[in-house]
Amino acid sequence: MLLYTAVVSHFMIEHHGGRLGVHLLSQTVGFVIIGYVLLNADVHAKVGGSVWLAIGVLILIVFRVARRSTELVPES
């Protein structure tokens, strides 16, 4: 769900692309589908997903504190 939110944010705030409606509609549909799946998921899947998210946030915090880049592609 965070991915869909990030894509909408990118196209609405940073990119200002011409096909905003298409991006907004497709991301909203995906968000709703994933939300439905998550609401109906088993408790173990919810706990596992939450732990995985927490690990990612912890890694992000460590990188930010160490002032390391979080970019996937290094700047040239």
C-alpha cells in the first residue's frame, strides 16, 4: 500500500506528468485491492508483513543516521 501511495505522490508532486488521471486511477484500484487482501489475511501474514516493514524502516533510519545514500542507483 505504501508503494501505491509513493507512486501517486511522485506523479502528483514531483513529476507533474500529463497522464495523471491514468496513474491516479490505476494506483487507487491497486491500493483498494491490496487493502482488501490485507484485511482478510491470516494473522501470521499480518505479523510477518509488519516485521518486514519494521526491518525496512530500521535499515532506512540507520542509513539516514550514518548519512549514507538510500538511492538504488548511485549518482555518476
